[in-house]
Amino acid sequence: MKQVNRTYLVIGVISLILSGTAFALPLTARARPRVQKFTVKITERGFEPVYLKLRRGVQARITFLRTTDQTCATEIVLRDFDIRRALPLNQSVVVTLTPKTKGEFNFTCGMNMMRGKLIVQ
């Protein structure tokens, strides 16, 4: 009976080692995603949220969704990134950019009346 128990113990230890769970090292830092994803809704109150915090050097994918026809925000403009896109009502519009420098960058409606801010850290 002792020989059978030892065999099971050895098989169990080998299985744990091969699966990587027996001697796994603790992770000291979380892996950072390769793409930052955000959604900005355009409502009667404006851009929601107004501020987005981005990491420098990491691609950002910002989805803009205009949910109202009661504002002038029928397009989105990011002058610092040379981006201008139409915002059809109730249709998602994805803007992709990679911020290269730290700082604050505005995004606005086409008439520059509604404003939001990208804060790159």
C-alpha cells in the first residue's frame, strides 16, 4: 500500500510541476494592455467623460457615440493628432491614436464649442 501512495504522490508532484502551478513565482506587476480602450458618449450635457487619462506610447482606441441630436457635436476634432471625423447619430466611431508626448490635448466638436481633454501621462 505504501508503494501505491508514493507512486500517486510522485505523479501528483510531476503533474503540478508540468502545469506550472507548483512553483509559480508571484507576479510583482500586472501586464499592461497593448491597447487602451475608452468610450466617450456625446449627450445633451456634452462629452461624457470629459477627461481621459492615457499612457504615453501606448495605442489608444477611443469610441465616440453621439446619442443626441440636440448639440452641435456632429463631428469630433483632435487637432494635435490631425484627426477629424463625422459622428453619425447612434453610430460608434472609433478613433485610433498613439500619444507620443506627455501633456494635455483637447478634443472638440467641429464648432469648437464642446470640449474634452486627453491627459497623457
